[in-house]
Amino acid sequence: MGNVTHAIIQKIDLPFTTSVQVFMKRDDLVHSEISGNKFYKLKYNLLQAKQLQKKTLLTFGGAFSNHLLAVACAGKENNFDTIGIVRGNEIENNFAENPTLLQCKKLGMDLFFVSREEYREKENGKTAQKIINEKANIYLINEGGTNDLAVLGVKEILNEETKTFDIICCAVGTGGTISGISLAAEDHQKIIGFPALKNAAFLYDDIRRFSNKNNFKLHLQSHFSGYGKVNEKLIQFINQFKKQNQIPLDPIYTGKMMFELSAMIAKKQFAENTKILAIHTGGIQGINGMNIVLKKKNLPILE
Ligand SMILES: *Cc1c(COP(=O)(O)O)cnc(C)c1O
């Protein structure tokens, strides 16, 4: 599938002295277009869709969704037609200034914009139902792409080289990624998830649906007031992190994770010499879109 590389593990410099060692697994670089965890989540779903001789991938996403773009890329590369149902019908009129949706379109994805109410109904909404009834051979992928096959793919984020770490950190949206990591982790490893949304305690149940292991916990204060919300401190942190480590972080997931992880280390919440691995789950494509929003609000932008 496309240009796939082996994700390197890179040592991270923090702006203070500590005996805790932090590394980042660069899964943002694993594929030339389908970045980060979405690559792993789609892998076995694409195989399944092929085996079932499906022609079209249908999925759901918000205006800046990494998942939507990943499906558009994966579809193009694997000869599927793709359809995206987008949250918010107000976007339809000005989506030309949305870099994520423009790129989806360029890759051949058919976009349908629906109201937030209809969006909540997912495949039972009237637009989705109409498409499903009219077209044969549709392979449905949930919002965020989490299902059994996605979790199976995510397990492959961990490998021989990740076995020596004490703690593994990842950003959490729907919980599919942390589920696979929890399942694939060694017995001595603990997993910390950093949810990108507020009031995310419900995710414990969602994750337990896939992982029966008791090796993970969620850091529920990492959302910066809510999904997609950012402030100046976060932007400054991401810009500084990039200068210091030559690693871009996205403002929705990995930036918040590294901000919080770094604060936890500064507050000495880990034992001395703990070896931590943070997974870079990608999302870099969202930076341009976020900068458009930041400029409108007269906030500093992501460099
Ligand atoms: C989608 C996404 C996540 C969340 O993954 P889930 O499996 O939904 O928890 C984390 N980081 C990035 C960059 C993402 O795009």
C-alpha cells in the first residue's frame, strides 16, 4: 500500500532537566499520505473490503478530519470510490477554504454535507440511507474508523523495538488506537491515553469493548476545554517543541498529549529513569486548517 516506511524512534529533548527519558515513535511518517494511526486502522479494513469485492468506501468526518482524508487517500490508492459524509451543512458554501476537504475532493472523494442532527444518525441518516440504497457494494467505515479490524491493525504499532519502554503514551479520540496498543503491550508496560475531548470518562467502556487488559488509564484533563480547542500556551509549546526536536505536532491530538506529558514529567509524576514512548499518531495535515482559524481569531499560528 503506497510508500510505507518503518517508523523510527526518536529521543525527545525537554526544556528542563529530568532523569525520565522520552522518545517518540514517528508513525506520522509511516506512509507518504495516510499518516499515523489511520494507516494502521485502515489496513485490514481495506483488505476486507477487497475480499468482499466492495467498490465504494463510505465514511463520516468533521471539517478537518484526519480520518476522512486518510480514507480518501486509501481509496484512491487501492482503487475504491470514496464517499464522505461531512458534519455541518454550513461548510458546503465555503469549503473551498478548507484544505482538508479540498484535498479529499482532489483525491476523488464525493462529499455530502449534512446537518449536525443528521450527522449524529450516521449511516441511518437520510443522506447515507439514500446512497446505501442506490449503490451496491458499499463498505461502511465508522467515524474515526474504529472497529475490530482497526484494532487488529493498530497492534502493529508496537514491535520488537518498543518492548523496552516502561510507559507508552498515545492521543485518544474514539479509543481504537489505545485499545490496540493495550492489547499488544508487554506485561510490564503501562499505557496512558490523552483524550482530545472533554468528559471522556465514557471512553473507558469503549476501550474495554476491545481490550480486556487492565494496563491503561486515561489522563482526562488533556483536552484544553474541548475537542479542537486551542490556546496560546498550546501553540507556543508546539512551536517550541518543533524548534527543539524537529518534530511537528498537530494541535488536536499529539500537541495536547506532549504538552500534558511534559507537564506530568515536570511535576515529577514518574519514577526516576522511567523510559516513556509517545506514539506520534500523525494529524499534521490539520495544521493548515487550524492556522486559518487562528488567523481569524488574531492568535499566533503554528509554524
Ligand atoms: C484519529 C487520531 C487519533 C485518535 O485515534 P482513535 O483511534 O480514534 O482514538 C489520535 N491522533 C491523531 C493524530 C488522529 O488523527
